[in-house]
Amino acid sequence: MAAAPKHPVKRNFASLNAQEALHDAIFIEERNAGIYREFAEMFAEFRDPESLEIAAAFWDMSNDERTHGTLLQKRLFRSLRDAPLRHHRGRHLGFHRSASS
């Protein structure tokens, strides 16, 4: 089996459907939360008052990003739950995408 490419294939944002765009947005929020957490930990290690204040700001930013990601995940799960299923001869074939999707 071939290894996954180091750099995923980039697609034009306009070519994504709503679920794909939500998935990408969730990934970005989680990635950014991790970056902000790493900065918070780095500044906290300095232990001087100014660095601790900066660390607190990065902790807040990380928590905000996690909150955004959670809200988007709930939205994605609702859209998946509400998507009509396609059936063929009694078998489930997956989600039906309308022409407007």
C-alpha cells in the first residue's frame, strides 16, 4: 500500500461541500488550539510575571479555539444526522447529496 503524501492535495475552498468545509474548519481550530497551548507552555516555563501573563493569554486563545472546534463538531454531527439516506433494494448506500450540495 502506498504511503500517504506528505502534503495533502489542495482543493479550492469553493469546491468543498458544506460537510467538507466544516471538517476542514474543525481541523484548523484544533490545530490552532494546539499551537496556542504550546506557546502557553513555553511562556509559562519562563516564570517571570510578564511571561506568565502572556502564557495566560495563549491559554485563553487555546481554550477559545477548542470551544470553536466543539461547536463546529456539533454542527457537523447534526448535518450528518439530518442528511437523508439513500437506499437501493433494501441496502444502505450512504448519504444522498442533492444537486444544491
